[in-house]
Amino acid sequence: MTSAQQHTPHHGDSHGHHHAEHDDAGQAEILDLDAEVLAEHIASITAWLPLKGAPRHIVDLGSGTGAGTFALLDRFPEAHVTAVDTSAGHLQLLREKACARGVQDRVSTVQADLDADRWPDLGTPDLVWASASMHHMAHPDRALAAVHELLALGGLFAVVELDGFPRFLPADAPENRPGLEERAHAATDSFHAEHVPHRGADWGPMLAAAGFTVEDERTVTVDIEGDRSEAIGRYAYGSLRRIRDTAAPALSPEDLTALDELLDADSPHSITRRDDLAVRTERTVWAARRA
């Protein structure tokens, strides 16, 4: 799972198709925090998949720094995962993690633009996993057709999408500007509509049109209290920081001042100092089979 880039302040945007210029350490940090904070939810999704047998070859499309890759390796100890991403930096971090975990023999990486006319040879996987990546495709119908052709007969394609950006603050926070977080996200709506038109899409009909049989669909509610992990404060800070510049022109001066206070690590009002944070969002999973 992945998170925002400067050009697209939407959670999951580690897998962009032509934005290597935005491949930076801050984005990788958000992806790693996302993986840490949401690890239980990722594991629950991998356990839910309606597989007919344990997959031996898995392709992780838009792998980022490896949240899905390592969850899949944990879930399927006999499997090999091919991690595909446009970012060389993220794939390097993924390989380093694989070595640190002692699973480097079970992972291979492929740098590729999934919006390209032709994909590299990714073998014939029996499971393809795409978490928070499909909505960034410029031509999702073409990408879905490519997955259908790639997948082994009877194989499963798991599409996981977040329902927008996670929320972290209570509705009445911050005290001087209640509801600021919602207004900040609303301020990015027109940007999203232009740059990420498939965000929030219903992938069921598109999967069916590409020749898949959609066997199941599940929505997972994420609601993690901040006291579960100190990483949640850093996750909230990094996430809001990445939408700040996009939201700023549409915010009132008072809202922007309050947002900047939340993002000032030295301020007593910093979001990292709050004890009332939570991670609230939803994930929808479509399980589609190549008949």
C-alpha cells in the first residue's frame, strides 16, 4: 500500500505511471508508515482471497516499497513474488528489505511503466495483486486487459483500493478551526477529479468488461486508535504535509495558518503531539478470476 506524491495528494500514489521525478525519500517514508500502521488489515485481505490453491507465482503491480509484497510472502510461504513499480528507488528499498528479512530468493523486481503499450515479460502468475495502483492508470481498460492476458487460466486478480485519503483528526479538531481536515481534503477535490479520475471507481464492471469473473467484493473498515502505535502521529503528519500545497489555494488564511501549525514539528499544536489521533478509512477489494 502506498501514499501521496506531490502531484497527486491521494493515498496510494506510489505506483504512478510516469512520475519518477517525484520519487523521493518523503514518499518512501509514507509508504513504509502505511505498511506498518495498516499491516493487520493487509494481512486480513490476503487471508480472505478466494484462492483455489496456494499460489506459487505472484505479481505485485505497483508494489511501492513492498507492503503487499511482504504480506503476500508471509501468507504464502512457498510463493515467489515479482514486484513491479515505476520507481527504481522504491524497488531498491524493497530489495534491501527482502535481504534484511532473508527472503531475497523469493522476490524479484521489475521496473516498468504500466501505462506503456507493452509490458515486460512477467511470467504467468496465478495471483496478481494491485493495491492502490489501478486508479492511477491513464488507460485502466488497457491495463486490465494486460492483466487478463498475463494471468494463468483460473488465476485470481485482487484489486485493492482505498476510499480516499485516511482521516486522522477528530471532527472537532483542531480546537481553533474544527473540521479543518475535511476542508483541506475538500480543497483537493478538483485536483483529484482532473488528475486521478478513476479514484473511487467501481472496478467490478471494468473487470467484467475485461473478461474477468468477479467472484467476490469486500469492503474493509479501517479504524485504528492512535494509541496503538506511535507511528500514527508520523503517518498523520506525513500524509497531511503532502496535501498541504495542493489544498492551500482553496483554504482560508485562518485554515492555512492552523494547518501549518499542525505541520510545525516544534509547535505545541503539532499533529505529532496530539493524543486523539486515529486512522479512519475504508478499503474495497475485488477478487476477479480469469476463467
